[in-house]
Amino acid sequence: MKLLLIEDEAALRQTLAASLRQNGHVVETAADYAQAHEKIKLYAYDCVLVDLTLPGGDGLDLVRTLKADKSAAGVLILTARDGLDDRVRGLDLGADDYLTKPFHLSELNARLRALLRRRQFGGQQTLVFRELTVWPDAAEVRVRGALLPLTRKEYDLLLYLLANPGRVLTKEAIAEHLSGDQVDTADSLDFIYSHLKNLRKKLTELGAENYIRTLYGVGYKLSLE
Ligand code: CA
């Protein structure tokens, strides 16, 4: 999943980002309010992890901005403040969950898995699409019971398509989803093509239908027909 981690303490930011990346997420970071505000205005994320006390502003205002923009991103508040008021205000503003610092990395990752499951899979442990079954917690996909051997990028790509059935996803949106803002070049569009080619090949080899449609010059979509 693609995450934005907003945290001004450099050491904590690096530790958290490393742990989240190890868990297979694409992680972008912001170190202050202005940087975070710019990113949430420019890019789409599956989840935003926001510290409340930031240089240049209040993390709760970022939550307000996300909600005012009708962002689809989940919101997880990371707070050192032990005030009940802040947590209640955060949840009232539409945040999905919060963690009080200090917390264990395993708890952060577990809360994040639960949050993404709630938001993307309606709280289900598995997602079923035709002959495919996906276990998001294990990052595992099976075709009629047979394990589909996917790379991390192929898995992320398939999940992105499954989360947007019937919707056209542009190559640019897919590139941004898979790589974050490091990759804004034409090269990244070629790598989408090769990931898609491999994904289709693996699906059809296990006997799944090819439901990933190409709309030439536009992008791709998961066909519901
Ligand atoms: Ca802080």
C-alpha cells in the first residue's frame, strides 16, 4: 500500500519508514506541516499516518484538509499528546484510528493492516474476485486454491486493480501508486507495462481469465464483464 508518514522527529521517522517498507509498503515522508500539506494536495495515498505536533502547524488541520478534499486515504494519528481531547477530536474529524507514542512497531503494523482491511475489504479477511482469493494480511493470492507466485510489485498492482474494479487506472496513477513520488519519469511507465505483462501471464498460466483490459493510450482496468 502507498503511505504518507508525517513525523518531524528524524530518527523516529526513519525507523518507522524502514519498518513500514519492510512490511511491503511504499512509503513517502513529510517532516513538517507545509511539506505534508503539499503532498496530500498533490498525491493520493492509501493511508496517511500523521503526528499531531508538527513544525508549522497542527496535524489535526491536515486531517481536516484530507476530509474536506474527500480523500479516500485512511488516517492513522500518531500522537505523543496524552490528552483525551485530541484523540476524540481526531476521531470526530474522521481519523480511523490513533496510536499513542511510544508504541511498538508490531502494533503499528497490525493497526495498519486492520485499517486497510476495513477500508479496502469491508473488514473481510479475504477478498474474492471470480476465481481469485486474496489474503491481504499474508499478501497471498490463490487461483482456485493454487498459489499465485507474485513479486511484491505484481501483488500491489493486482490489489490496486482489485480495489478499483471497472475503473480506468491511468499508467501515471499506477506508477505513482507503485513507486511513490521518486518515479515521475517516462521510464516508470515502461516498468508498469512489464509488471502487467508478467501479472497477466501468471494469471492465465494458472487458468484464470484475463480480466485486465488495456485501453490504449489511456491505461488499464479490471473488467467486470
Ligand atoms: Ca511531533
